[in-house]
Amino acid sequence: MDRYQIQSSPFFQSLPLAVQESVMQSGIQFQNDDEIRMFAETVKKTLS
């Protein structure tokens, strides 16, 4: 199975840059957009 390419995800690209940075720095191996979405929601709450 190919590795999920987070940078090519339209959802990831639509996120604010601060959230993208947090996602990338997390070191988490996301498998799909749903996993990114859950993590991003948490990050957005902490940045608010």
C-alpha cells in the first residue's frame, strides 16, 4: 500500500497555515483526510 501523501490532500491544503504546520510537526502518520480533520479540529480549538 502506498504511503498517504498528506501534502497532496485538498483538505490539508485548505487548512490555515498554522494548522498545516501543526499537522506536519506532529509526526503522526495520518492515513486519510478524516484523521487529519479530527486532529485539525483539536489544533484549531487550541489556537483560538
